[in-house]
Amino acid sequence: MALITPQSNTSVFHALSALFGRGNMSVSPPKDDEPLSLLFLTLSALFALVCYSCIHYLKPRNGSPPGPLGLPFVGYLPFLELELHTYFARLARTYGPILKLTLGRKVWIVISSPSTAREVLKDHDLTFANRNVPIAAREMTYGGSEIVTASYGPKWRMLRKICVLKMLSRTTLDSVYGLRRREVRESIQYLYKRCGSPVNVGEDMFLAAYNVITSMLWAGTVKGDERDRLGAEFKNAVGEFTELVGRPNISDFYPGLAWFDLQGIQKRVKVLAGQFDRIFEAILSQRLGNEKEGGRATVEEGKQSPEKEKDFLKFLLELKDGEDGKTPLTLIEIKALLMNMVLNGTETSSNTIEFIMAEMLNKPDTMRKAQQELDKVVGKDNVVEESHISMLPYVHAVVKESLRLHPPAPVLVPHCPSEDTLISGFRIQKGSMVYINVWAIHRDPTIWENPDVFDPERFMNSNVDYSGNHFNYLPFGSGRRMCAGIAMAERMVMYSLATLLHSFDWELPKGEKLDLSEQFGIVMKKKVPLIAIPTPRLSDPALYK
């Protein structure tokens, strides 16, 4: 996932205007009593500064990757385009599979081929295991205290171990299947009541994912009439955060100006982070038996149940108080982990399902084939269970193909080398931000036949998976910093998608045209939300309860 991305050229120019001022620069003639030597020194200094800037920004560094030339002071910053993944792909066609952009005080390296991606993510994995986190992301993640943004080291290894081995292990996911089933069945019941009417597919799937994640974390779910309102409200909050992190921030390109927060991004993220923090504080207070007064309840504790006894927060609090851990958790780190799971476990899954449904509505034959497979395996007099998933190769192929066309993080979260390193013969300097353009790799015509066509058949009888070992296909990254939630995402997406396709036929509202365009960000999403009409297809209405 890319953590710094331009949303518009105008925002960059506004920030630069605030930094450098507007209007033409001119030198006033000296007054009668002003020494000519002072004017000479001033002009000499300006000339030297311009010359230095030109050498620094315009002259290619020895051994550095090729790339477009920038301007003095700002580098290539004013020329960045809105959709960074497609812009990077166009630049790669000119400059090759590894290129360099100088942006203010930052250097970006863009990787656009499987072989160079392998060098970064496998051959030199340890060197590139760090992050260069933008200010907005640090603000939202308690100073980079969770597994996506934390610096590589003992603390990060402990956090990842906790997530992968405890919450996201296959054993744990099996043990909380009841939670996933309950929330997916409630979504189906919700859709059944709205059959024949247009529904927002992404919004409903977001709420289902949110309820599953929060149930696993602290046994809290959105209830009753609050479902519609809070689901949309929470989705908007997550969307605003991803937009703010994706907006070019002058404070990131010129760290010396961060204190001024010229664009107000940090201030806005602080407000947003505070809203989430109050939720986490209330939940922690309830668990610690020290509930504080005030604050609006947005979640409620579930009734005593086997699932609640296994929730993730209980385990985290036990780790905090345990004496055997070499690096004990703090409350800040617990809240950061909760933030990570809620943010990364909701929008990515719901956006993926929304893209899949849109692609299948665009190619109805793929939907019919998936439904025929479901009817054969599950039957129309039964409901989908996770035990059916392994028997649905075509539905698996549909998911893989959509992730190829629309990877959740199109340029991954940027890696940051801890030392100067040679990649494909070029010197990548320490502290650079290295982007892997997965979107470009997935659509490379030298790798994929008809790369822009949605064709699930290409994954039938294929051994390509999400492990990160196939560098032609990296929807979740590879190496030490690859996505920790693959097992959870795969189960949630497969189970939800299979249930949607099995339970309903789908069509667009009359007169509506399907829009498959993407909106670039740290999480890829559809530019236009998918609105579709469900129609029941099961034999018994009782199956929708």
C-alpha cells in the first residue's frame, strides 16, 4: 500500500505556493546609500543557490536509476499525476523497470518488473524491511506502533508474531467461524429484505467485515437500527483517513516545515484519530473494570459466549501483564494493533468483493458459471458454509483474477532501505522510498495474455497463489513485510462472495451503466460505488434467516 500519493496537482501547487510565495521574483535597484558590493554579494548568493539546486536536482547521480528530470527546490513534485499506479506504469515504459523520482527532500524508487521486485523483496529483503512513514500515518497509528508502519526490529517481530500466530492463525480462525457465519448470514437477511431494490454492495460488505473483525477483537458489533447509520459513518471515517494519508503533504517532502502543518493535514488526522481512540479507550476501560464516564457508545459488549472468551483483546491484555515476555506490550501498542486490524481488515475486503461483483456483472457468463458451481456443490436447498470453499475452484479463480486486475494495494506500502544497495546494477540510496508497482506487473503483456481482460479461466489448474513466491503475482506483497492477514482476507472474501452469488441473482438498476474505474489510494477502491439489485434464487425463504 502506498502511504504517500498525490490526489491532485493543484494541492501540490497550493502547498508549494505557501512555501515559496506567489508572483514574479525581482531585485529592487540599490538605494543611493546602499553599497554596490552588497548587491553583488546578494546576486552572487542567489546565483550560487540556483546553480547548486540545478546540480542537485537536475544532474543524474552516478549509478542511480534513470528517471525524469525535476526542477530546482521541488524536484519532480509538480508533475505527479492523480492516478499514481498508471502514471508509474507510463514512466516505466520510458525509463525501464527501475526508475527514480526526486520529490522535495525525498527520493522515490519505482519497481515495475518481477525480476527487480524479487531482488527487493527476496534477495535483499532484510535491507528493505523498514518503512518511511508519512506524518499522517504516524499520527493515526500512535507513532507507528503497529505492524504495517513499525520499524523493523524486535518490537515489530513480536507484534507480527502476536497477529500471525495468535489472532490470524488457521486454528484461531477456525475457532471463530461462528462469528463470521453469524455476520454473513445477517448480511444475507438484510439484503433479502431489500430484494428488488438497489443496494450499495460495498457498504454492506464493509459492515459485515467490520462486525466480523470487531467480534474477533472485542466481541462488539453494530446492532439493530444502528446498522445502516453506523456502517456508513464508519466507512466514511475510514475513507477520509485513507484520503488524508494519500494527499501529498508538504511536511513529508520538506520535514523542516512539518511544525507549520501548512495544509492542515496533521490537524485533521489528529481529530480523526481521536474519534477512534475514544472507542478503544471505552473498550479497554470496560475490560479493565475501570469504565470512564462520558463518551458516546458506538459498540456494545456481546453476551457471554464461547466466542467472547477467545477474543483477541483478552489475549493482548494477558500479554501486557505477563512477566515472561521479553518485550511486553503497552496500552498504546494494544490500541495501535486494534487500529490496524479495524482499518486494514475492513475496507480491503469490502473493496475486493465490490470489484469482483462489478467485474462479474460486466461479464455475466462468469457469474452464471460461478453460480452453477455453487449449485452443484451446495445446492439450492442449503446455505454456503466455509467447508464448501475448498470445493469451489472456479470461485477461487474469480477472486484471484480480480486481485490481479485490482490489487488492494496497487504499489504496496513503500519499503525503505537501511543502507545503500545495488538493485539491477543501480545504487538505491539509504532512506529512499521504494514502491513495487504490483498493478503494472499484473498487467504486463509480456507476462499475461490479454492482461486487461477479466478472465478467471487463466487461474484454473494454476499453481499461482498468495504466498508471495510468484513474483508475477503479488496482490499481498512478499517477504518479511507482506500482508499478515492473508488467511483472514481469503476466508472473508471467499465466504462472503460465495454466499452472495449463491443466495441472489444480481443486476444493475434499469438504465444504469457499469463503471469499473479505479480510485488510487493506499487502498484501491472503485471510483463509483457499485449499486445493484438482488433477487432471491434459493428454494426456501427460511434459508435467508
